[in-house]
Amino acid sequence: MHRNISEFDRVLRGGQVVTPDGVAEIDVGIADGCIAALGRNLAAASQEIDANGLWVMPGGVDPHCHIEQMSGMGVMNADTFETATLSAAMGGTTSVISFAAQAKGQRLSDTLADYALRAQRGARVDHAFHLSISDPEVDGFDHDLAALIAAGHRSIKVFTTYDIRLDDAQILSVMAAARLHGALVCVHAENHGLIDWTRQALLRAGLTAPKYHAPSHPRMAEVEAVSRMISFAEFMACPVMLFHISTAEGVDLIRAARARGVPVWAETCPHYLFMTEDALDQPGLEGAKWMCSPPQRSEADQAALWEGMDHGAIDLVSSDHAPYRFDESGKLSAGPEADFSQIANGLPGLEPRLPLLFDAMMAQGRGGPESFAALTASVPARLYGLKSKGEIAIGKDADLTLWDPQASTVFGANDLHDNVGYNPWEGTSLRGAVHMVLMRGQVIVQDGACLAQPGQGHWLRREQIGTVTQATPAPEVQLLEASE
Ligand SMILES: [Zn+2]
């Protein structure tokens, strides 16, 4: 499809463009912030961008990041919307979904209003929210949840562990509401009792260093909770996204569930693909820098996760960006003698997510360009209802990341643009680098500088998740729905 000469604001020429129909050396014509034409020899535009020798990928969609949020342990994230989305843009990500995290006793509508205001002022890239629920007994909960879903907040987060966990009946109630109103339920799925018992036993035995964080989250905790959430999804026919899968057994459970038609999807994160629990084994409290939940696992798990991405058990790779400084404001808030259970969990990941995957999938050939685009942009956009995002196709927002495959980087001690102060990937050498980023047709990263201003990002109203009603619920749920 071609348009007339004056209609393009920008044309990118000569890049290897990764579209839903495959890879082609074509031009991309941009008008009014959208992709207006794809093809050879497009007419001249007022701004021409030379993409020769570059890969043109859809701008990254990171559907799991914690921004300006209080942790379950009461520690505030190091990043504001301004700093987190600066970091996202520099790493080639143009849309993020972070959390509107309900404090206990807080009305859900108040939670959302608070986060929305801060994001509106600070976010440099486009953004949406998961409704993160800690207290479904609060006043007005059912009303607020239905209203917020209808207003375009189409995903909900629940926990099976931590103090903010819901019990099984509460999770089923949330799933029933999500099914009714058309939302996706995202779950942090680890068994609370298995973690609690193991943690206390480790501490009693004097095993308190950061490296014992890994055994304190037994793989069986993931196995049990993933299995239970799959059963709930099957019973309720509610679409469920299983967050941050870390184990081979988790991959197997998801594959088997999907084979029998259960509406479950799953993500993993770079720290499970490229790190093992050995990262935590450092002198003193240094290992705290790599602590996250679930913890990194083994090389065999890494292989299973890659295999799961190849064969449709793992749908996407998010960052789970959870930023805490390595000082008393963050990781060391309980002082220099803290045991592992007193240290905030999480790694910064918004910026390194795409470069790490580009190196693995493009430079090392582990999957190739179409898988890269799918795992990092098009699948998250589709599963979370971001209809204008994630693909280089006519009519979509012109969110484009241009990659130079010839460039190379070695991560340094503190070279990310977030506010964390350390780079957990220090020393990692990568082939390929972000060359330029466009969001809705505007250049937002060029020559290593971010041009996007705080407030430039738009909130993204999401449409009903398309998969909601395709599965059949258990007879008991059908009986209830028939009686409504
Ligand atoms: Zn998370």
C-alpha cells in the first residue's frame, strides 16, 4: 500500500524490517504517528532515516515491570516513572505495563488514580497498569474492579505468597470477575507455606547469607502453585498469565495444560535465561544485588526455558524490573547484618532486557528475528490487549527500534539509565546495540541520548482480551452462570 508524496512525515529506508509476514528489506513510511506504508521506493518524506545495515524491530513491549512502587516488604522502588521509562527507552522499549499496587485497606479506584497521576506526569514511554490486588475485602471492591476493567485496565495481578497473598477462594473470586468482565489474571505463583517453612529452617540453621535466598524459594514452591493456578484456570475457564517461570517442571506443567486447552500463558525473564543461582554466591551481602523471586535456577532450567520458548510453553520475555539500590534506601534497608529474608528482592531489567535477547537471538542465532519480535513485542502486545502496539504493520503505532548488529557493548558497573546504581550484568559482552528508537513516529532515542520528555508517554486503554470466553468452565461454574 502506497500513499502520496507529501503524506509521510518520516521514511526509514533500507533496513531489514521484521514484520508479521516475515523479514524484508523495505522502507517504512510514517504518517501521523502510525505506520502508513511498507514497501520499496516509498516517496520522499520531510525526514529521511537511513536504516541501511540495521534491523528494524517493533519497539519493545515490557509487560512486567515495577515502577514507583512499594515492595511487599515496605521498601520503595529506586525508580520513578521518569527514570524507569528513561531506562526503558534507552533499551529499545516503547511500551511498559507496570503495577497499580493496592495497599491493604485502600480502595482500588484510589490506587489506580494515584498511579495514573504519577505516570501521566513522569512517563516518557507509553504505559498501562496491572491492577495488583492485596485486599479484595475492601469497600467497593467488586464495583471498582468491574469499572476499572471496563475503563481499559484489562489485567489483574495476584500473589500466592508474601503478606499480600490472596487465599484460594479469593483468587477464584478474582478469576470469576476477570472472566465476567474480560481481563487477564496474572499470578506470582509460588507456594507460601513451602517458602515460609524452608526460610525459617534455613535461618534457624544459621544459613543467612544472600546465597541461601535460592534454597529458601524451593523449586517445589513454583511447581505446586503453578499446578494449582492451572487447575483454577481450567475450572473457571479464566485466562491466566503465569509470571516469571523459572523451572523446567513449570515449563512441563504449562505445556501439558495448554495441550488440553487450558487458557494459560507464561513468561520468563532474562535473569532466568542467562543467570544461575551461583550469581548469589558473593562475599558479604554483595549477593543481594542478584536476589529476586523466584531465584535464578540451573543451566538445565535455562535450557528448558529456551526449549519452552521454541515450542509454545513460554510466550514472552519480560524484565520483572524491580529496582532497589545497594544501600540503606533499598537492598540494605535492614542494615549490614541483614539475613537474606530481610533483603528486598529484584533486579533492574527494563534497559538490558532487549540487548541481552538481541545478542542471544540475533547475534548467536538462538531463535532469529521473528522470534525476537514475537517474544519481546508482538506477543505481549496481543496477550495484554495493546491493539496499536507490537507489530510493524500498516495502521499500528510507529514504535520502532533500530538495531545495529555490528556494534558491541560490554556492560559496566553503573551504565544503565535507571536509578539503581549498579548493573547486575556488569562484564557481560553483547553484540548488537540500540541505534535509534521511535515512538508514535517521533525519534525518542538517537546518538545514545533520550529525547523523550517526562509526560510524553500516553496511557494505553486496552481492549477486551480476545481469548477470554473461548474455554469452557467446569460444570459447577456453568451451573452458576446459568442461574445468573
Ligand atoms: Zn514482578
